[in-house]
Amino acid sequence: MRRRQLVGAGLALACASPFTVHSQDFPDRPIKIVQGFAAGGNADTIARVVSTEMSKGLGQPFVVEAQTGAGGTIASAAVARAKPDGYTLLLATGGHAVAGALYGKLGYQTVSDFQMISTITYFPFLLVVRADSPHRSLAELLAAARADARSLSYGTAGIGSTHHLAGELLVKSAKAELLHVPYRGDAASVTALLGGEVPLIVAPPTAVMPNIKAGKLRALATTGAQRWAAMPELPTVAEQGVAGYDVRSWAGFMAPAGTPRPVVERLRAETLKALQVPGVRARLEDMGGEARGSTPEEMTAMVSSELKKWTAVVNEAQIPKQ
């Protein structure tokens, strides 16, 4: 009887956790990171910078693969469907939560179909005008917009982008009318601003800093809750009369739901180690970001909060579901 119990217990343990033995040896082959935007862009660069350092501790190389299209949702869907063994990861950005709010049918759940690992970086957007703009502050621009409804417009990288929703949240929070003008990417919106097509754009620091340094553009505000370390003299949106306004994009690692906790913890530990390397931190800061890791639970709470916030903005602004 005792022997039968031991054999049965052994079989039950083996069946209950098919990844247990493999988790102990993780990783024993290359790890793939899927990201949903163009090669060479911010998401691609973040994935490569951090994973190159992580490979030293894990003893295996990382392969970064771009699966572009539909606001990053193609990449997210591919990872949601992948085997939950830690060998396929998603480099998710703030657009992951935005897509959850904007797209009617994704084929996956924004939060529950993923196992969060750790955040990597946060970065604000900048509200930018031409250097010769008559508006010397965001407060002045918003006052002009309130005085003459629909007299001012703002450009972004496109309908449904985080930039767009940041603008709509500003309109809602500041109670000022601003007309959205979508362009095909950040470069196009910057060109439009320089050419006088729009008086204001919402853009990430990497897209506008060269022209700010050249004296062609001027930043009015940063969208984060705190001032941006790279431009400490630049006030936040909240400091200019829009209480509680806080919009930052972010990047972090996710795995398919069901990935074993030991694997998640190994990946998280190596992510946090990479973020402490001065060269990695400097590279992320050069891109306008702040290196900041998290626990899986903290990241889950953050993504859930972002999804709730952007869903409310999409509904109130009556942005058509994609």
C-alpha cells in the first residue's frame, strides 16, 4: 500500500507541473523577444539594449523579432498564443494598454492573457510648439483655446496612438477645445509643426529634441507627474493648471499567461540587474526614459490602471473602435 501511494504521488507530481523540471534548467536555448514596431525604433532598441545585458547572466542569446502592424497588437497576439515556457517574451509598450481600450476585437485579453515580468522604462511626452509661437506656456495656450473654441489644433503620430489619447485626456481635463490632426508617425507631425500646419504637437522626446536644441521648436510642458530629469526647467502639465494630469509611456517584459513562477523570477532578476548597469541606464536616458523595474504584481496593477484610464478617454472622446 505504501509503495502504491509513493508511486501515485510521484505520477501526480509529474503530471501536475509539466514545466517543473524544465524550469530548473531554464534557459537552455535562445530566448525570443517579440516587439510590434519598426526595427530600429524605440521598442526595438529598448529590447536589444536590455536583452544584450541579460544574456550575460542567463548564458543564452536573445533574438529580437519585429511583428509590426495594428498598433502592436499583432505582436501581442503572437505572444499570448505562444507556449508559456519563458522562451517567447513580449516587449510591451504603453500602446499595449491603449490598444486594449481602442480595438474592439483583439483575440486576447490585455491583462489576463499575459504574465507580467517587469517594467523597464518610463518616459513622458512633450507638448511642443514652434520657437516663434505666441504661446509662451501651456497655460497661455489653453486659455486661448477656451476663449475661441476649436481655434487651435494639435498634431500626433496618428489616430489611436498614445500621443492622441494624451491629447484627448488634456482636452477633457483642461476643459479646452483642441482639434486633433493625425499624421503618419512622429516625423510627419514634427514636419507639420515646423511648416506651420499645426500650432502644437504631442511627441516623445526622441522625436523633437534635435529641433529643440537647434532652436526651431520649444517645449511647453512635459506630460509626466514629475518634471523630466533631462529638462528640469520644463514644468509639467499639472503644474500649469491641469490637476492630476499624468501621461507616461512605458516599456516592459511580458510572457504568456501560465509561465512558471521560477522562470518569471529568473527573467525578472536578470532584467533588474541589467537596469543597474550604467551603460544600459545611460542608453535608456538618452532615449528620454527613466530606467525602473518592478515586481510582476506591480506591473499588472499598472497595466490594469492604464487600460481603465484609456478606456474612459476613448469612450468620452467617442473615438471609433478600430
